[in-house]
Amino acid sequence: MEFIWNFPLFSIVACLFVGVISSVLGKKAARILSWCLLGAVTAMSGAVLYYTISIGGSFTYMMGHFPAPWGNEVRAGVLEGMVAVLFSVIMLFAVIAGKEYIEHDLPKGKQNLYYSLVALLMSSLLALVYTNDIFTAYVFVEINTIAACGMVMMKNTGRSILAATKYMIMSLIGSGLLLIGITLLYELTGHLLMCDIKEAIDVLVESGQYQEPLTVIIALISVALAIKSALYPFHSWLPDAHGYSTPTSSAVLSGLVTKAYIFLLVKIFFRVIGWEVILQYKITDILFVFGVIGMIMGSVNAIMQKDAKKMIAYSSIAQFGYIYMGLGLGNIGGIIAAVFHMFMHGAVKSMLFISVGGLVEVSDEKTAWSKLTGSGYRNKVAGVAFTAGAIAMIGIPLFGGFISKILFATAAVDNSMVKMVITLLALAVSTMLNAWYFFKAIIRIYTPRGKREKAKKPTWLYVTVMAGFIVLNVFLGVFSDVVIEGIEAGIGMFV
């Protein structure tokens, strides 16, 4: 066994340990420890990615060297490594760039608890990426929910507490459905390790036994993770959770938390149920319909918003629709497009929420668009970052959004005539709606207020991180071939 096989588990345990330690530290010590943790986790995730690429395969680490059913496993391949690196980098960027917002928005004496929640949330994200045990995934889904709700309500305003309550209620509904699905799956197969469950399901499908219970299980798990990832119409919790929390929380929720649930769903489809079984049960057709509806309705609702953060939140709902539409296409091209769009959206939306935080800061802490007029001049770095994120979401070349839409269109052409036509029309309509509200926003922040705008001088940390976000988004657009090849190789290792 190679020593690097320990890195996934080291990353998860380190985050849990720091989460506990940060709760008793001072604000500054907790912040520095959090940054060091995220830097170390990024390095370990990068090492795992490099190792899996170099060996051209995946590895499974048996914790304590105890086999199932007593032991537990983590598994890492190229795709897990890529997702872990992306999650670690975005979390590091969001926490560093949001330093001032955390100190300004949160009550004094509570900042250390916020960093504690960041560490716990990071542990759950990595566990959902790496775990090979479906019940362990459920446990960390609950840790994820608690930490995310805590990060929303830490602002300690009436609206943030209400938003966190709505989030908790919807999340618990999703968690309950997921637990029922896992329980039935265990009853049906007698296993909790993903690979063992798949082998048992293959036998059941081949023999024709227990097809109705298996249908119910697939439906429960799909609906559960659709609720937790805010697929339309299960999205009602998301606008307030994003709109009334601190910018760092909004960036993490939109860029990471929802993506972890989508990635878990992809893992379950491929490594627990089996992709051929998923196609056989037509669940992809249902996801396709809801995905297309979400693409359009999310954008329509975004156009109607007068609040900047809620506009971006509804835009996220539209982008989740893209991802589910890609899954619903039912071919490998659609899966690759969905995963690439997940990467792109995570990088872009985190940058958008952080940059809007900078624009709001120089606009008397108001999030209404009417108050953000000319804010691009008052905070030039935030204005540039918001513009870059906006044109990436629209799909302008050189950014990842353009590649995503090309991938979706290509996957649609390789599909049935009905899905091809619907996909291409949905892409065209959604792109026009995206352009409508994002160009309108860009014009607003660069419309002078009629008097000379006094620019705020941002910190060097903020400038560095926002430049890093822009570089990451350009990388996804310019070097997309490398990313796509990695996704394709990683999906091949799922089977």
C-alpha cells in the first residue's frame, strides 16, 4: 500500500479535528488555522489527483484493514481527485476573500465558530467525494446540512434565521427520503459498500426479482438529492439562504454544497445502482424534463429579481437545471457535459457571490440593484470579477460556460430527435435569458451616478483571490480539453 492512499482519510479527519479545535480558539487563531487546513487539504487533494492520473486508475483504502461488513472504505480515482481539488480551492478562495465580510457581518465572538463550521463542512464535502460506503455518505450528508445551516444563520438577523430554518426543513425532508432509500437498499441487498450493492443489484435485475422495490429506491434517492441540490421545483429554500447570509456562505452554498449532492447522485447512479439499470428504469427521462424546466424557470425568476444576491441565486437554480438536463440525456456525452458544468458553475458562482459582496459593501450595504448603480467604479476589483463571472455564465468564448454549452449541444446531437430538439431550444432560450439579466446587471454597476465615484482600495488578499478566481475560470475555458479528458477517464473508473 502506498502512503498516499492515506491522504483522502487524512483530509477528512484533519477537517473534523480542526472543526473541534477552532471552536475554543480566538478569532485570529481560528482563521489562520482554517487557512492552513484548507491549504493542506488542497495540497493532499492535488497529490491524490496526480497519483491517480499517473497510475491510470483508482485505489481503495480499507480503514483499519477490516473488511465489510465491519470495516469502511474510501475510494479515489481521477474524477474524485478533480472534484476534491476544485472543492478545496474554491473553499480556500471563498474563506480568504470573505475575511472582511465574516468579521463585519458576524457578531463579535462568533467568528471562531464560523471557521469551525467551515472545517466541518469541508470534511463532509470530502467524505461525500471519497467514501465507498453509502451509509457513511448519509452520515456526512447530515453533517453537511447542519454545518451549512449554521453558516447561513451565523449572520444572526431575523431573515437569516428564517432562511436557515427553511433550509433545514427542506434539507431534512431530503435527508429523510435518502435514509428511507438507503434502508430499503440495505434490506434488499444486505450491503452498504457501493461496489457490493451494485453486484447484488445486477443479480436482482438479471433474475427479475424485487423490481418494484428497486424502482421505489431509485425514486426516493433521486428525489432526495434533487431536493438537497435545489432542482426546480424543489428550490424554495435556496434564494433566501443565499440572499440573507454572508457572501462567503453564499459562495460556499452555491459553489460547493449543492455540487456535492449532485456528485453523490452521479456516484450512486454509476457505482451503486448501475448506469444501465438507471437507463432501464427511465429515471433519466424524468430528470431531463425537470432539468429543462429548471433552466427556463430559474432564468425567468432571475430576470424578475430586484435584489442582486437573489438574482444570482435564481441563476444558480437555472444552472442546476443544465446539470440535470445533461444527466437526463442518458449518454456519456451528457454526463461529461453535466460534470464539466458542475465544475464551471462552482468556480463562477462562488466568484459572483464574493464580488457582489464587494459591490454591496460600497453601496451602503444595500443589495437592491437600484443602490448598486456605479458600484463597479467604487470597487473596481469586484466590478471586474463580477463582469468576468457574468460573461462566463452567458457563455462567451474563453470561459468555461461556452465549453459547457458546446458539450451539451454535442451530447444532444448524439441523442434521440425529441431530446435533441428540446435541448437545443432550451440552450438557446436559456442563453438569451442569461444574457438579458447579466448584461443588465453589468450595465447597472457601470452606470455613473452623476457624481465622481470614490473608489475603495481593496486588500492585496482580496485582489489576489479574485484574480485567482478569474484565472480558474479562464483555465476551464482555454484548457477545457485537459479537464474533459480527466472527467471522461474518471467516469470510466466509476464503472
